[in-house]
Amino acid sequence: MPRLSLPPPPPDTTFARFDENLRRLHFRLWQIMVTVITVAITVWFMTLGILPAILALMVAKHVLVAVIAMGLHLPDVSERNALSPCDSAEPR
């Protein structure tokens, strides 16, 4: 007769921390890679002339700010508005 066995024990918390650290490392490496690619493309556009350089710098600025904002892990705008202390204030 087959025996029912118990489920395996849960993994140690050290493995969970390792997974979290690995995920954070991958995210930081992705940030660095996107930043290097953005700067390289911007420098290449700067060799084409003044107008492409200005446009490339404008686009690169927005891309780099977006990469930094992703790294800050800010809540969504709707969540920030819901948590705002100004919303709970009494109207005058």
C-alpha cells in the first residue's frame, strides 16, 4: 500500500533573501546597461550635427530621469494622491 508523505519543508529564509538580492542586482545591472546605451547613442547623435545633438540630449534626459525614477520605487500617482494628507484636511 502506498504511503502518503508529508510535503517538503519550506525553504530557509536565507534562500528568500538571496532571491531578493539577486533580483535587486539584476535590476541595478539593467539600470546601468540602459544608462550606458542611452549615453552611447546620444554621443553618436552628437557627431551628426547641432540639431541632432540637441534632440538627442532632450530625449536622453527624459530616458535617464525615467530610469532613475524606476529605481526610486515611487508609488503610482493615484496611490500618492490617495495617501496625501491634504485630502483629509477639513475644507475652510
